[in-house]
Amino acid sequence: MNWYDKLNQYFPIEEMKSKEHIEVLLEDKQEIYKKDEGPDHVLLYVEGEEFIFVDYLFVSKNSRGQGLGRKLIQKLQKKAENDLAGSRTSTRK
């Protein structure tokens, strides 16, 4: 099953962007719109200079309750902290 089918299976249709819309974002806004995909998850997010916005987070039924969603969010938090620390360092030079 592809990443969009996984999302579409879980999220209500009124909450879903079209596949074409997401693909355009991934291509045209690739510097900020990101996809992290694995066999048991799909994570789509916007990476701004001072924030990360999670657009969709899907964890497969078989992997729920094992901390995968928490690990993905923690990965984003660490990335944001490192990016902010790096930008602070570069502005001090």
C-alpha cells in the first residue's frame, strides 16, 4: 500500500488533501514540505524557520501502542532544537 492510501484509509475524506495537492507540495515546496515514510508510518510536515507543523501522522494498526508516534514526534522536536541552536549560533557570528 502506498503512502497516500495509508493516509486515506485512516483520515476522514474531509480532512484529506488530494494526492495531487500533496505531490505538488512535496515537489514545489520541497525545502519546507517533507515526508517521512516507513513500513508502519507516514509523516507529512512543514519545516519552518522557527516551527514544525505536522500535517499528517499515520501509524499502522499493527504498530500502535509501541511508541512509534512518540518517537517520530521526538525526532521532530530534536530536529527543531538543533535547527534553532544552529540558527542562534550563526546569528552570533
